[in-house]
Amino acid sequence: MNYLSPSFGLIFWQIMVFSFWLFMIFAIIDIVRSKFEGNHKLIWVLVTIFVPFGGLIYFIFGRKNKVIE
């Protein structure tokens, strides 16, 4: 078995996990830098951390809830 050439499946899942973490980190940074009404900031941080694909959910739905200055 040749261990120097990883299979396509391994590379695919590594890219998926990396992109999942990247979305989550960018979402948390965006949430912390933005202003929200009430406890929405805390709720979005918890959703981003504990819900699978929470970062993606935030970028689709949560960015609309920001307070516009």
C-alpha cells in the first residue's frame, strides 16, 4: 500500500472539514464585530458553535438581523 498518495475521499473530507471550521470562525468574527438587538448576538454565537453548519445558517439568515447604523 502506498501511503504517500492519499485517496480522493480523504482529501475531499479534509477540505469539507476545513471549510466547515472556516465558515464557523468567520461567522463568529462577524457576529462579535456587529451590533444586534437584545440577546441576538449571544443566540447567533451559540447557534454557530453548537448547530451543524451553524456558520452557513448565520450567513444565510443571521446577517439580515444586524442593526444598521
